[in-house]
Amino acid sequence: MSKLTATVTSTSLVVLCAFAANGAGATPATYQLDPSHTYPSFEAAHFDTSILRGKFNTTSGKVVLDKDAKTGSVEVNVDVSSIDFGNPKLNDHVRSNDPKMFDAVKFPTATYKGTLTQFKDGAPTKVEGTLTLHGFTKPVTLTINQFKCIMSPLMHKEVCGADAEGTLNRSDFGVSYGDNFGFNMTVKLRIEVEGVRAD
């Protein structure tokens, strides 16, 4: 092989490798949510005297992310019966079939589906989507305060994590217990989520 041929061949290999790398990066990647590091939590008023804080312990779902195209989607399914205030009596009440509570038997799953938007420095800063809860589907927008992907030293796979927040009016979803007592119906969402790359 001549020196010129070798040079052309080496250059071609470099170009092909670069093209392959760019092509791989442009392909959307799917991240399965890690239930042990995903907690939708919330704050809700108890009269105007204190704030009730709780979370849902059981979730599943996925995030699809195309870093190069700056697009992506989110789907999260929440087991409503896994609601946890740290108070068993209160947990039972909010799960019950009281028409102004969650009725977890009739509506066992809450689902959030959204689109990742407003990318900055390669990371999304918003999720624009809809929440289906208690038989109602309404728009809910989340602000992403932090978004980062790393190669996990434990799993040896890429892991992406985010911290997000948002608000909703729970009476919009028929969960209006306490409205007649003057409770503030605004609920603040605080969401910790991590996803493991599936491929």
C-alpha cells in the first residue's frame, strides 16, 4: 500500500467514525425511569394553618431524548394507592372513594405525558404536558431546575436525572376535599426523577 493510499484510507476511516458518532448522537435515546430514584412529591394547604407534604412511592415510565435535535418526551405513570403522607389514617382517607378524594380503586393510575422544551446548553428547562388524574385530563407545565446526564459508576450505563417543579389546582381534577372549609386548592409539585438508558 502506498503512503498516499494509506493516508486516504486513514482519513476515510476517521470521517466514517465521525459520521457514525454523529448519527448515533442524533438517534433518540430511551431512558427507563428508576423507581428507586423517582419520587413525585407535593405540598398542599391544610386550612391556612399548615402545609401537608406527601409523595407517591410507586412510579414507572420513560423519557425519550434526542440531545442533538433538542427534542424529547416524557411519560410517567403513578400508582395512586402509593400516596404517602407519613400518616396511615390520612393515607387511607385520600385513597378512599369519597367523591372529593382520589378513589384509588376506581382511578388507580395517574399519568403525565409531556414534551421536553426550551433547551439551554443542551438540557431541557421545561416540560409541557397533560396530567390525567381522577378521570380528568388537564394541562400541567413543569419547570426543570436541574437536568444532567452522567455515566453511572455503579451501573456502567448512562443515567439522566432531573429536579422539576410545578403547580396545579386539585379541584380541576375533582379532588376538592376541603374547598368548603376554605382550603387553598393550589398544590405545589416537587419531582425528583432519574432514568437509565435502555440501550
